[in-house]
Amino acid sequence: MRVPELIMKKRDGGELTEAELKYLIDGMVSGEVPDYQMSALCMAIYFRGMCARETAAMTQAMTVSGSVVNLSAISGIKVDKHSTGGVGDTTTLVLAPMVAAAGGVVAKMSGRGLGHTGGTLDKLESIPGFRVGLSESEFISQVNRIGLAVVGQTGDIAPADKKLYALRDVTATVESIPLIAASIMSKKLATGADAIVLDVKTGSGAFMQKLEDAQKLAELMVEIGTLAGRRMAALITDMSQPLGMAIGNSLEVIEAIETLQGKVGGRLLEVCLELGARMLILSGLAESTEEGKALLSDALSSGRALDKLTQMIEAQGGDSACTRDPWILPVARCTAEIRAEQGGYVQRVDALTLGRAAMAMGAGRSRKEDDVDLACGIVVAKSIGDAVKPGEPLAKLYASSERLMREGLDTAGQAFAVGAAPVAPPTLIY
């Protein structure tokens, strides 16, 4: 095969075969196909797209480009959840313990945050002592013992995705739906779960800002997973405003624990119940979303879900005292509030702007190798549609220095709009 001819074929709207796509992906990983040719291919795909068969074939080639985790030693149907990313998206820390407490087997490999989107591993590492790096044998043993583990992916999972994403990032081809689907699903298929529930975000704080793009991505990923023999389901959920009220690593852990304690609810819990119900259905533990949500609600109200989080923290070396008093977790001491300048109704709480504000204070990364400040962030006090009085707090910011606080305030203040007319909250689950 000649790479220029394959690039030309896609450039002119042709469909690449499974063998051709595997040749390209294997060549990229080995270095035989140079970056400039793969960059040209990405641009051709960006403009010409790929059919479901092509995308599935590319995903499979990327999946087997490195290690594929074998979870057959874990009893039961292994179920995983993936979110396409957003702001205040703390679902894993609430959802995984609830599903495990309801009898599910949650063997989850997660990632770190990048840009304005938070990462589950960073959040968990705000718990003193928590280990996200377990060996495969430790991971399997823990899931068999308590039904739950959340760990980082090993470096040899889908190396083709790492190489391809780096090229997409510098060639303005990140937004290609087939390439996004292949990137996400190659990692999910390589980590060995039998069933996968996808939470595809849409709105200002999401990668898929348009609903129709989110739907295309969700449908494509479900088809890829189904073709690979996985049990699949997807929800499309709102990210026009933050999902939870907390943004930032330790603050999101605090909100997750308080949710499992039964102290707070709202949008975060609602999405977790919907996602968790699908996880239980795919696991064969519920026949309907109503039954699934009832099982999860019982796990929450009985305290079993909180107990399951405590077990996971202890099993992975963390200080589980935080599940009794989450505010012992590190929280930045420099604080300031954003207050309403006028009374009325909250008309905008822009997720992307708040995510960027938290990032400016150190809660996120511009590059994968950047460090994050686990203690800083934002706690939002009002949501779209809420009534507000003049001078009432809209958000509270936590930063490690006055300089970083000023940077956060300059950005975060632009996220809110208050007007005289009542507005309805945006749809949460599309």
C-alpha cells in the first residue's frame, strides 16, 4: 500500500478498507507512516468524514495498538461509564459507588483533566494517600472483593490514540466526530468492560456544543461498541451550565461525598440516577429505568453507597475519614464572592467561562504535563432560572493566592447574567 494514494482516496470521498486503516494506524505507531502524512489524513477525514464501518475499523486498529486489558478473572458483567467531559461533572464519584452498592461490578479506568474539563483521577488524588495506579492484578482483586475500583489507564493502552490525538490537537482536526468517536471508544474497548454507558455532553461547556453533533457522536459510539460485542447505552445531557455546583478537584469530591451523605441533590444526582439505571440494566440487575433508579435510591438512602466509597478509598490507600467529614480535604484559603448587582432571575451560568476561570486559578491543565492545584476552584450558588436578590452571592471562589484569585474573578464574573424576566431552566437530559 502507498500512503499518498490512501490519503488521496479519502480526500476524494472514498471509503478506506479495514486493511487500509490498520496499515495506517500500525504504521503511525511504528513510525513508518510519518506525522505529516497522518496529519493530511486527519484533515481529509475532517472534511470528508467516515462511515460507521470505517470508524469501527479505525477504532479496532487503535484498540489493539497496545495492551488490551483482560477482565475475565472478575466475576459478573463488568460495567463502565464514560463522560465526554464538562464542568462540575462529578458523576463517577457519585455514580460508581451507587451502582456497586446496588450489586453492579464497576471496573473503571479514568483519565486526567485537560483544559476546562475536569479529570476523575485528579479529583481522587485530592484525597490524601489515594492511589490511582494499581497493577492489573490489584485492580482485578479489588473489584472481585468490593465490586468497585477506579484507576488510571496504563501507558500502553491504545498508544495509537495518544499519537493521533497529539496530531489532531495541532492540526485543527479535534472536532471531527469520527475521530472523536474512535479516540473515546478505542480506550474504552481496550480497558475490557463488558458494558459501557456513555454520557455525551452538549452545550457551551462541552466539546459537542450543538445538540445534533452530540446525537451523531452518541449514535456512532453506540454502534462502534455494539459491533465490537459490547452492551451499549448513551444519554445526551446538558452542559450549558455546570452539572454540579462545585468546580475544582477537592471541592468536587466534597460535593460528591455530601451527595452520597444525602445532604445535597439536584442535577448531579439526577444524571447519576439516569446513568446508573442504564448501567444496572446492561448488567442484568434491572429491567427498566424505574427499577434501576429505585435500586440506586435505596443504596443511597440506606448509606450503602457511601460505605462503598469508603471501602474503595481504604482499598486504594486513601484517608477515608473524608467520607465522614469531607471538609477535612484540602481547600484553598483565599476566598472571594461574586454577588448579583441587581435582583431578578439568573439567565446565564456559562459552564465554559466558569471552567476557564477555575483553570486560570490552577484547577486545570493547558498541557497534559502541567500540574494542578487540587485545592482551588469555584462553588456556584445559583442556577439558571433561580430568583436572586441584589447583593446575593452567585458563586464563591477559592484560590491559593490573591493574584490567582484576581484572575479567577476577572473571568468568572462574566459567566453570570441576571435579568428581570423569569426563565426556565435548560433541559437536563435530552
